[in-house]
Amino acid sequence: MVIPLSSGTLRATLIADKSFVIAEVDKRIYGSFIEHLGRAVYGGIYEPGHPTSGPSGFRDDVKSLVRELDVPIIRYPGGNFVSGYNWEDGVGPVEQRPRRLELAWRTIEPNEVGTNEFMKWAKEAGSEVMMAVNLGTRGVDAARNLLEYCNHPGGTYWSDLRRSHGVEQPHKIKTWCLGNEMDGPWQIGQKTAVEYGRLAYETGKAMRLIDPDIELVSCGSSSSAMPTFPEWEAVTLEHTYDVADYVSLHQYYGNRDNDSANFLARSMDLEHFIRTVTATCDYIKAKKRSKKTMYLSFDEWNVWYHSNESDTKIDPWTIGPPQLEDHYNFEDALLIGSMLITFLRHADRVKMACLAQLVNVIAPIMTEAGGAAWKQTIFYPYLHASKYGRGVSLQPIVNSPKYDAQDYTDVPYLDSAIVHNEETYELTIFAVNRHLEEGLHLKADVRGFEGYTLIEHIVLKHDDLKAVNTPTEQRVQPVQAAGTVCKDGYVETLLSKASWNVIRLGKA
């Protein structure tokens, strides 16, 4: 089939070659996050009495959607929540656990779900856990005790306490966050860079004495807009570089000005953020004469702005109020796709990433109390990347027309990443067409993949950028694109205006 083109059709080209290797994709870039916030836990993953909940109170319908996404790692229990959390409140007999004023989000925390319950749920959902420790109101002692409780086999006070709570075998949690957003004035126990760096180093040092095999994440800046960025990274890493394996990045975007062209270009800001943190890490590496490379954990990222106004109207001191419940539209899904593409293009340094969050709270999965669980628009690019973005990330050589937006210049209409799965002989091209009015003719050179043929071309598109999904109607969902051809080592297709595309090739 020949794709008909008019003289005014926008054209882009792409070259995919096995030699243009960026790095092996760490599957943990498709991680997520569950915090004791809003209806993420209470009314989200956990709802006793729901028709799909068993004796443990966890919803099987939600768990099924998490398994569909194939989420490899989930950050827990926060977030801002962890900076005021006493982990001991969440273990032992549930009926003996205290209710606490939760200061980060001004709710009541009943502690019905804690460490052991969440670890069991995550295992059933097919996910590992990235555990965060409280370096806001607490420090070395609480962190080392929690690690001993979770990871030590037995024969000590804290490990035997776990066993007395019905968990005979250790959880063996590998990845640990040394606090959360400690640069933020909103954080309980905010620290200066030097204060945090010293505390994080001493905490990490003690934790490694208990379990030398753990991975540690040092807190980076809460966003690239922080006035202390990237000085915070430079100062804190002076202290934590030798004990930590990763530095964290957090970033959320919104479209408050209703400027869709500018909004879809915000992944260029993400690109700059990653490059700046990488450069700062490498500066400290050089300064310390270290042979170790510091990797990046983008453990909070998403679109977040729709719910800001409604959150100001929530009464304090309730359990599981509907906080941060953004209802995502189609253009949000497009930016999520571009953010995932950006992570793939930096697979050499970004080794973990957590879409924040997973259920109800700025989430791809929503639930109705007593009713159904359903998929938001952002569910789909996240699903596609997790399913088909595993393997080796290849550097795409792109020639694309560009545009200027309010905050960005020379924005390519074609945003793309390529993943080659050598084990399954599959090649996946992820592509976003940022043009809001016109399709984009793509000609991709895949001659280096001899014998590969088209498996499918999945597209997420909609004429209304503001279209949303609801519990009863999936207005935005993927379909199979028509007209895509793979012939003589080239893939040709017309990418629909404002669309997310997954072009899959395979070899029999």
C-alpha cells in the first residue's frame, strides 16, 4: 500500500540501528508510587467489604489492573507522609494500632494498612517495593530498626518482632529512599543541604552495616523550579555520594494557561532537568576522584494540576478524603507518552522512575466506592511502554519539522524513542506527534533489522484534546492504525495529529 501524500504534508524521518545503543532499559523505570494520601490506600487498593475484596480487605479488581500494567516496583509509604510517619504504628495487631493526626495532608491515619500488609499486597500485584524512611522527624535509629525488622532473618529484637507478627521470612527489600523532598518548606522536618547530607550519609552508613546488599536513593531537588536547584544536588552529594546509588528527581507539569502546544513541549524541560542533574552528579564524581557512577531515580513524575482548586475545599482530619484526584484528559496522556520517551532516551542514567501515583491520587487507575475500578487516559501510554519498552534503548536519528512555543523553541513535532528486545526479536518505535492540526508522515529506516515485519501499529488519538474517560465510558482508548507499511527496510505511516503511537516490528 502506498500512503497518499499532498504537497503540503509534514514529513519526518527516523533511523533505527542496532549500533546506536544508549543502554539496557532497567524495567524499574516503569515503577509507580502509593502514598498514605487521599484514597490511594483507603478506598483505593484497600476497601473492606467491596465485592472484590477478600478477607484482607484489598480489592482484587484494582490488583488486576496493576498486574496488567506490570508495575515492577512501587514506592511506599510516601511522599510527604513519610516525613512524619512512625513505622512502628503500622505493624502488629491492627486493633492495637494508634490513630494519628497526619500532618503532611492534614488527615487522620488509622494505620489499618502498614508495612506487612503492603508488602503482601505488592507481592500479589507482582511488584517489588521501594521503601522510604523518615528523615524529617526521625533519623538513623528508626531507619536501621525498620531495615532490621524487614530484612534480617531472625534472632534479634526487631526481626523476631516481625516473626511474632506472623511474617516468618524477611521481606528482603532491596531499594530504600533516604527521606523525601527534604529541601521543601512544606516538608515536616525540612533540612538545609548540609543538614540533610550529613543525616542521610550517617543513616545510609548504618543501614549498609545491617544489609550491605541494599540500594540507597539520596534526595535530590523537589523540582527543577526550586531556587536551590541544582546547588542542593551538589552539596548533598558531597556527603552522600559514597553511600548512595541513586539521586532522586521529582517533576510535575500542568496546563493552567490552556496552551496545549506549550504543554506538549514540557518534556523538553524534563530533558534539561535530567541533563543538569547528570552533569552535577558527574561533577561530584570528578571532584571526589570516584570510579562510581551515580544513577537517577525519577521517583515522582506526572501531570498534576486539575485538582488543585478542589483540594482547598476538603475538610481536615478525615480518613481517606478524595485528595489530588485529577481527572486526566487526552492531552495529558500525550505528555505522559513524551515523558516516558524521555526516560527511554536517557536509559543510561535513569534507572528507576515512579509514576506518581498509582490509584486515585493523580493516578492512571481510579475506583468508585463499592463499585468499579477504571482506566484514566494516562493508563494507556504507561501500559504500552511497560509492555513493549523492555530491552535495549536505541538512539533515534530524527529529522523533524519544528515549532516554537511560549516557553520553548525548536520543538520537534516528532518525539520518539526506540527499544530493541533482542530476546523476542522485537523492535518498538514509540512516537508522539505534537502537531495539533496536522498529521505527520513518518518514514523510518529499519534496514539494520533484516527480516523484521510489522506486527501492529497502536495509536491513541482523539479529536478533542480535553476528552476524559469516566467510570462508564472509555472515550480515549487505543485502536489499531490503518495504512502503516513495512517494505524494503522502511516503515512508512501517517501519524495522526496529536497522537501517541506504538509501532511494533518483529521477526518470525
